[in-house]
Amino acid sequence: MLFTHLSDDLFKPLASPSRAFNAALLLHLRARLFGETMEPLRKSELLAAIGDFCADWTQAEIADDETTPVDPIERRSAVYRRLLDAGWLVERRERYVPVVDLDPEARLLLDDLARLDRGETRSYGGAVLDVLSALESATSNPGERSEALNNAAKSSREFLGHLRGLAGSMRKIEERILAEDDLRAAFRLYFEEFVERYLVSDYRTLHTRFNPFRFRSGIVREAGRALRDPLTVRALADGAVREGRAAGIEAAERGVRADLTEILAIFEGLDRHLDVVAEIVARMERRIAAALRYEGNRDSARIERTAAALRAVGAVADPTKAPQPPILSLRPPIGPPHLYSPRLKRRAIVTEPLPDVASDASIEAFAMAKDEFRRRTTVTPQTIAAFLESRFAIGKPIRASEIEIDDVDSFVVFQRLRELDVLFDGALSGRYRLTRIEGRIENGWLDCPDFTVERAKHA
């Protein structure tokens, strides 16, 4: 849980009367002081930075109550103590010098607050390319870059979360714009909040030939190909087991298939999320365009001319003697070319369902044969101990030249006995003792100096 790792009073400065000042100060310290160095700051340097920042704020904005000092020196110490007591800062001593750093858990929260302060602008093309690059890296070299698949799935989830939050944020600002009576304020909200803050930076490119979603088909194709290929799935799972990200091969395969399925589901189902965003954008553009059209057509002179014409018609005593109106043109002055054309909906992307591929028995047998080969050719402390214990006579050491090598499995273990004292970081040196003696070993398998192996006395 989040609040089990954070101080109980962490949010106190952000809920006090001076919350605007406290939030701005925390973001300033993160960006200008703690963001530039990995080392903690001297307390004197931090107090000086707080004092400089306070100079641009009024006493009413900084103070929580009447007890907040007015003197700049005392005030900066009070602000420092406010953040320290709340848990945002951690103070300690290094060689009798007091130093200060951000609390580790509070730093993570402050990073998210800084992201929110910057806004929700995000590049569609950058997000899609991140997923495609990571996915291609994983499938091209699954044995060494299997972790790239996790990165691709993580980037996909973050992008989907951004799209889901984007629609809600845009609806929220839409309600604020509609509730605004002042047109200038409404236009300011539209361009400063809606366009610059919430609308993605490359949204306009979605309707051009440089559409960033032209890479989406590559993601779907690459993920589908990997999911249908048991060898690729097995290689990615082997890499996960080898790198310690899975307990066993079966769990690793389930994780690989889950990541690939998630990537497919996200990028095949993006259309409904994009349609919601496009609908909100089109609706806002229509309303802003209508407001601009009616705002720009206010013509008091036209009203006066219409009123004068009506008065002139009313002053005519005999309607039969009134002048004939001019003949109107057969083409109306206002028609379809003058009407606002709403944004066209994007064409639906044609997708094909992934077929259910049954496991090939030959591929499974090949994978099992590889596992068996790896087991037989891998020397472990257990295999060496079993080999020696099966050949020890009671109380006598073993001479290497007298050991009979019957098969390849025995040779694989035998040829590593010469390194017994240093093998596996000396793990077997406490159980067995290796002694090099005169003579050579010539058994048809190996030609090397002779040696003996015996149990250690304390083993």
C-alpha cells in the first residue's frame, strides 16, 4: 500500500493554506537542486535556496498562520522545518556537517506530481515506436534480449492508460469551457488547457500520410508471429529463467504468452479509444467554430439598415404604389459551400483474427531433447559429488588414471575433476582434497597430468 511507505504528515504541506507555495517549492527543489546531483546537499545551501525562492512570494502566500515569521532568515528556517517535519526531507550528518536529501519514497511521489504539473501531452508516434522497437529487439534475439518483451508490454500498458485518462481529462475541460459565460475566457481555456495541455502533441498527424499508427500493423504482425511460434516462445522463456525473472520454464512461458497476448489486445483494440478522443475533439471544434462564427457576424449597421427598411415600408400609404423588390438571383447567397463541414471519421483498420495453433509434437520433442542435452552436458556440484562417491573405496583415495570412463556422461564430469579445488568458487574443497602426482593420464579420452582425489578428513 502507498501510505504504508509514506510519512503520516507527508500531504500536510499540500493541504495547508500555503499549499500553492509549498508545491511550487518542492517542484523547484526537485528540478534545480536535487535533480542535478546524486549527492545530498549541505543544509546551508538548501536554506539559501529556500530563501531565494521565498523572495518571489508574499508573506500571505507563504504563511500558514500568524506564527510564521516575517523575517526572511527565520522564515526560510520555518519553511525548511515544515518540509522536514512532514517527511519530504531527510537530514543527517556527514563528518559533523549537516546534509539534507529528499526522502526516497517521497521522491517517487514528487516525480509523479511533476509529471502531472507538466501536463498529459504525449506523442502517439513515440509511444508506438517504443513498443515496436522493444518487440523487434526481443524477437530478433530472444535468448539475450527477452527482457525487451517486458518493456514492450509495460510501454503498451502505459500508453493505454494514457488514452483512457486522456478522454476523461478532455471531457472535464469541455465542461469548464461550456460553463464559461465569457467568450474570451472560453477561448483561452480551449487553446491553453485543451489544445496545449491535454491534446497530444502529434494528434494532427493521425490524418496525414505520416500517421504514427502506420507502425501498429507491424506490432500486431510481430506479436502474432511470435505467439504462434513455439520456438520463439521457448527461447524467450529460457532467457527469462536464465536471467532470474521466472522460477521455471513453464511459468516463464506463461508470462511470455501473457505479454504477447496483452500487446495484441491493446493495439488491436485501440480504435474504440481513439474514436472517443476523436469524437470529443470534433465536438469541441464544432462548438468553438460556431462561437467564432456568431461572434464575428455581429453587425450593428445591418440591424440599422433592416430597421430603416421596415420603417420605409410602413410609411407607404398605398401598398400598390410601393416599389417592386429587386429580382433575386436563382442561386441562393448561402448554401452548402458556406456550411461548416465536420471532421470525417477515420476508416476502420481491417484486422484478421489470429488462428488457434496447436502445439507441434515434433517441436515439443525437439525442445525436450534440448533440455535433456543441456542437463547432461552441464556439470554441477551434485553431479561431481555423485560421480566421486560412486567410485570411492572405503578409506582410500581415487587415482585419476585408474578411473574407467565408460561413456560421454562420465567423461563430461571427469574432465572437470582437475579443477576440483577451485571449481564453483571452491564449493567442493571442503568435502574433497585434490593432490597432483607424478605420471600422466592416457585413457583414450584425455591426456593430462595424473592426480588423486580423497575425502577431506573433516567431511
